[in-house]
Amino acid sequence: MTDPDKCAACGECVAACPAVAREIVGQKMTVAEVMAQVKKDVIFYDQSGGGATFSGGEPLMQPQFLLALLAACRAEGIRTAVDTTCHAEPQIVRQVAETADLFLCDIKHMDCGMHRQYTGVGNERILDNIRLLAGIAREIYIRVPIIPGFNSGRENMDQTSRFVQSLKTVRRVDILPYNRGGLEKAVRLTGGIDLMQAQAPGDDTMAEIAGVLRGYGFEVKIGG
Amino acid sequence: MTAFYQSDVPMRESVPVCRALAFKYLMEHKTICVNDGELIVGEKGPAPKATPTYPELCCHSMQDLQILNDREKIPFAVSEDVRRVYREKIIPFWSGKTMREKIFKAMDEPWRQAYEAGMFTEFMEQRSPGHTVLDNKIYRKGMLDFMQDIQHSLQALDFFNDPQAYAKQQELHGMLICVKALIRFAERHADKARDLAARERDPQRKAELERIAEVCSHVPAHAPRDFWEALQYYWFVHLGVTTEMNPWDSFCPGRLDQHLYSFYKKGIEEGTLTSEQARELLQCFWIKFNNQPAPPKVGVTAAESGTYTDFAQINSGGMKEDGSDGVNDVTYLVLDVVEEMRLVQPSSSIQVSKKNPDRFVRRAAKIIRTGFGQPSVFNCDLIAQELIRMGKSVADARNGGSSGCVEVGAFGKEAYILTGYFNLPKVLELTLNNGVDPRTGKRIGIGTGEPEQFGTFEQLFEAYRRQLNYLIDVKMRGNNIIERLYATYMPAPFLSILIDDCIASGRDYHDGGARYNTNYIQGVGLGTITDALTAIKYHVFDRKTVSMRDLLAALCANFEDHEPLRQTLWQKTPKYGNDDDYADDVMRSVFEVYFQAVDGRPTMRGGRYRVNLLPTTVHVYFGSVMGATPDGRKAGLPLSEGISPVQGADRQGPTAVLKSAAKMDHGRTGGTLLNMKFNPQVLEGDDGLDNLKDLIRSYFRLDGHHIQFNVVDAETLRKAQARPEEYQNLIVRVAGYSDYFVDLGKDLQNEIIARTEQKAF
């Protein structure tokens, strides 16, 4: 077990173990290094109409780096998507919208109090930013993680739908079934406290919620 | 057969005529069976799922028969009667006279040594040259038309100027005998069906039997008039080819959808055929293939190989002769049948051209997703390029395709012979031991220097190249003799009727009569040899963190007490399959050396040698004769298969595997085999189908030759291994073919489980 307060992430333990029992998650890279990776798959983007998606963590937390990558992709003719919580300075959101082709914006809960309780922040700034993007972004998909006992109730879905309708420019809402894959990370970091205490939703629940959203006229994908 | 050879015919007649008379004898004496309910008739043996043996090629010993009867995997019931006939008649007569014995007698000592060491295998020691595919000629011409062609050829013989005129005359006489024999064989089926019809009470079956009799009286003597006759004609031809000899992986109809389309269209337009009837006939046809077990092998092969049903790969889609989109209504019908029947054989492939609609690829992807390893997917545009590079005309190349596992040829116009697998990693093992096989201490290769004396990776690689060239020479010298043995003793006059231009040239299929003649040597273990060389380059020469001496000591000890070094070699080394040029460049170098050693060299039938890269299941055997390798693989474990990365070495996802594999110049091969395995979930929904389609299309834009998919999860496979009785119908893609998982040996099962499971796109 690593004590996160004491580990300096120097990597010596990783180098010393031939069996790769230890690893450093994540690495520092330059724009050129990231682009070298991104460009490896150009043939697949060209074939499928896909491109590079910048997600996180939260890509808007490294705005200069993100902007440089988006510009580099644009120069290479690679389509880009930014997968974000939209919890950022509007100024940054505005800048990123100039070069990104697609935004994937999460809406976790329409109730500000619930949002604060579970994520540590309220949702005002997030919803403001989404409103802002609705006017300037090339394309937006809204993504809702479906977490039973937290946001999967009918009322929240209706509120979410009405909000997205009010944006007028967004047609697509994807719903993502909660999965407990993150627990493994929690175990590795903290010894494993399940903060969410939630189960993965069943296929029925997902289909039902998709039906509700489609009733509002959205194009809906489960799993997006 | 033995009775025939014991007569004085072999002493009286020329070899081709004698072979033709043997064929006639079989066609006249074979038990005729018309099974209940079937529409397409004819079996190779006296009953479905029975198989004849071919003692003239390779005679089973009493012990072989015992093994075949007793083995756990796919036993063949060998009755006491059969044993007695073998003991008293067949074995005493054939001993010393079979092709197998002729071949081993003719091989020199270096060949024998290398063969025994597991350096290469030899296809023709147990079965005859095969993998032949038919074009559209039988749908246009009856056997009587071929008879006329043969007679024209006979009339044109020039006994004044052509020293080969007599040999040609005998070959053509042999063909004439075979034409008549096949027609007679069909007539015997017509008689039998008529007999059964007379006694049949069910009016529907009675009508069917009468129709069968009518069909069998018309084809193969005449060109087929409708869909039913076309299929029955092909089937008689198939039985003819596989009765005449025991060709490797039998015989295939090739582009079945294109061959049948005109009959289908005509039937639908005239109202004489419905798509339901066409579907039923195709289903009957499929069952025919599935009823043909591959004739059992002998010796070690009989014990170890879970012998499969005889291969036949039916190509769908692709392009037409004029280069246009070849997909038609029958294509989709064939794919429906593949999905409904879920049979191991005939194996199905789709030939994908950039001109084919996405609907076609998606339809096939839907079947792939159901997880029985079919259809396999070929790049038809690239195959045409490969064939053109090898000297085929544009039309012949477009009419060509793939057969057996992945090998390509000009359908109906080429004898392309797989001659044996070649163990690429074993060459390195010999190089690291200065030509000596460490397993036996015998000298197999040439002296290329003590490895500790190599100052650079280039010196090591040069030694590898010299060692490889020498061993290819050993193999090729053997091949060239074996070719002449077949040309001399085992002509195939019936098959020669079917392959252009044997009739026109009066020469046998085994003797250069075909328009094109290719010999393939199949390289095996590309992933393993790449990773092994890469590990040496990286650790010994570039980073100098491991000495050659330590590495050799660890290999010699099978990494016993060297686990940290093994982990380093296995985990902390660039590996092929990750789109990492460090390793992939080594792969390219290995390919280049192999290609240069083989490609373009003359065969004894007037053709050229070419390379392809496919393993079937031999990577397991080749691994079993090898010690530990510098990529961290322990002694005896399987090698990598096809051009796939070493099992578990690819960690960057499927697109990286495709990128790495595509760095090889597939256009200069005659086939490569790439396996990928997915969980069924990966391919869920319309998105899953589109992803699979795009993955295929992308790989083919990169000029990949072939890709096939296993869609099962490792968990399922482990359960199947533990409780085979519950998973009898689980089909997995093995190499160039699918098989029942529970019928595979344990090593092969483990190997399939270990193949990297791709978790997501």
C-alpha cells in the first residue's frame, strides 16, 4: 500500500520491479508527444468519422495545454471532442469552444443541493456554462450518468430534459449506466471506501429512462 | 484400391492411364448412398461422416488404426473387419510402395535432420498437393464438353516434333477415362434414386427422388440448367477430386455466390425457384461439406491432431471479373445459411472490396458477433494486387481469392501448393547455438559464429539471415524432389480436367499443366521471432543491461533461477503489436529476410516460390520443440500464431495491433493470418457492428490481407475447459478455420484462452 502523503512519485520502485507489479498512473507529456500518439490512429478516425476526445480528469483544468492540442488537431484535420464537467471559468469555456468540434457535457443532477452534497460543488456554474456553449459551440451532446438512488428518479429526468430543451440547439442526450469500476481505484488509493454506495442500474431502468428522454424529442444513446 | 493395384493393370498401362483406371474403379465400386430427406446426393465414403483412407499415398499401420480408434479427440471407429483387411491385405501390399515412403527415401540427411528437429514440416508426406479452388467453368460446360476439348487436344498432338507427345497423349487418355467415370458415378446415383422413388410412399419425397434422378442424369454430363443442378454438379466434382486423391484441404467452389447468381436470377424470374427453395438447397449443400471428415493422419499427427472436417472455404462478395462490386442477392442468401447452419465446414469467408456496400460487411459482422469464428474477412482488392504481382492477368487475379486458411490463388487456373510450415524462431535458436539444436545436441544448421562474439545487433541478424537461407535451401531442395515424385508417380488426371490449361497443354496438374504454378512456404512464429530479436537488440546491444552470456545461460536453464531477467524480457521490452516502431522495424527486417530467401525462386513445375504467413495449429508443435526464447517465453510453450502478436504482448488495444501488423508488406505475400478476440459485449448494438466494420475497413485501407475474430470471453472458455460436456457446441476460431473448442487439445485450448482479450475499442 502506498501512503499518498509520503510517495513523491519518483518511480524508483516501478523501475526496480521487473514484474511490473507497480505502476505510475499517468505521465507528463508535451503537446508534440500527445500529438504523436493521436496521429497514430488517423486512419481509423478517417474511416469511422471519429477523432480525438480529450477527457479527464477535467481537461479544462489545463486550458493552455488543451488549447494547444485542439489547435494542433485542427491543423492535422483531426476532429476533436472535449469531455467536460463544465465546471470552469466561462472565459476558458469560450476559448475552447472556438476550436473544439464537439462538447460532451455532463449533467449529474439538476438539484443544486444534491449536486453539492455528492460532488462538492453546486451546479449553477455548470448550467451557466452549458447555456453559454449552447450559443457558441459547434455541437453538444449532453451526458447523464445514471446512478440509482441519486439522480435516476423521474423528477430529475424531467427537469434535466426541460433544461436541455430550453437550450434549443442540443438534440442528443446520452445516458451512461453507473459502473463500479472506480471502486478499484478507491481501494488502491484509500483502502476502499465506497462513497457512492450505489449499484449499477439494470437494463430495464436504462431503457425506461431512455424512453422518458426520447419523449422530449431527444436522440438518446445508452452508453453513448 | 489395393485389389486394383494388385491386378496387372499397373504393369500394362502408363502411369496417368493407370491412375485414371484406379479412379474409374473407385467410381464404379463405391457404395452409393442417397440419404433420407437429402436433395444433394453423394458421399466420399460409404456413409456420411465416413472416410476412406488412401494407402497409395500414406498407409496406416495397425498401431495408427488403434490410435485413431482410441484417441479422445474425434475418434474414428475402426471395425475389426477393417483391421483384418489392413493386416492381411493392405499393409503387406503397400509397405514400401507408398508416396510417403518414396518421399522419405528421397530426402537427404540435412533435410531429415531439420525435419526431425521441427525446423519445418512437409505437407506432401501424408496428403497430396491441394488447396485447389474451382472457377465458373463447370457452370458453363458439361463433362461431355470437356471430353470434346480433350479430343481436340489429342488431335492436335504433334508426334513429329514434340518429344512429349506420347506423355501428353497418355495424360489426355487418362482424362477421358475420368470424364466417363464421373458421368457413370452420377448415373449410379440416378439409378439408386429411381429405385428409391419406385418404393417411396410419401408423395413429396417420391417427387424429390424423381427430381434427384433427373438431376443426376443431366449433370455432370451436361452443363447445369438451374440452381439445383449447379449445386449437384459441383458436388459430384468435389467427390471426384477428393476420391482421386487426398488433396490437402480438399477442394472448394470458390465464389459460390457469383457462380450461382445467374441460375438464381433465372429461376426467380421464371417462377421456377423461390428464395426459400434456394436456401434449402444451399443448406443441403452445406451439410454435404460437413459430412466429409478429413482422412485421418498417421503417426504422431494421428495422436496429437484433433483432426478436423476437410476444409472448404466458400468465398462471398468481392469483385467481379471486370472489377465491379461482386455482391448480389445470393451473397446475402449464403450469409443467411452460414448463420443458420453454424457449421464448422464449409468454412465461409467474405471478400471485402472497397466497392462493396457497408451493408454487406455489417451483415457479415452480425454473424461474426454470434461468436463461431466465421466468416473470416479478406481484403479482396489487395488479393488481386498480390496475384497480379505474382504474374496473373488482371482478369484471373480478380477471379481469384483465398482458400484453405488464407492462401491466395487464381481460381480454376492455378496449382498453388502449400509445401510446409517453417519455424522462424527455431532459426534464432540455432543461431544462438552456432548451428546446433540445443534440444538434441545435433548440428542442424551451419556454423554462423559464437553469439558472444557478435559486437552489434547487425552481426547477429546477419548470422540469422545466413542460417535462415541455408535452412530454406534444405527445405526447398526437398520440395523440388517431392514435386517430381508427384509428377512422376501420382498424376491427377481428373483434377487436371478442371484446371486450365491442363487439357490444352496435355500436362498434369502435378506436372506444370496449370496456367499458374506456385509453391508456398508458410512462415510461422512472426510475433515470437520479432519479440525475441527485439529483446536481444534492446537489452544486450542498445542498452547493454544484459550480457549475451547471461542471456544464453538463462535460456539454457529455461529461466530457472533467472525469473527477474525473464520478467524484464517479458514485461520491460518493446513488443510487436503495440504500434511501436522499435519492435515493428525488427518485424519488417525478419519479413524481408524471409521474403528474399524464398520469393521468386523457381519450382519444378515452371512456377515460382512465394511466402505466406499462417500457422494452422503448428505453432503449438513448433513451440514444443523449442527451448526458452529471449522474449521471456519458457521452453515448450506455443509460438505466436499467424502474424498476430505474441499472446498477451499487445497492450495498446486493437488499433495498435492492426497498425503493427500492417507494417508488413502484405502485398508481397500470398496470405497472412491475423486473429483477434473480442468479448461479445464489445460488439453489442448497431455501434458494435459499425465499429467492427470500421476496424475491418481501416485495416484493409492499410493493405492488411486477412483478419478473423473470436467473439467469446476467456471466462466462457475456462468454463468450457473445465466442463466440456456443457460446451460441446462452442465454436472458436483456431487459425484459418473454426473448430469445436472441446475437441482441441489442452495446450491449444490454453493458447486460445491466452490470446489477448481486447476489452474495448
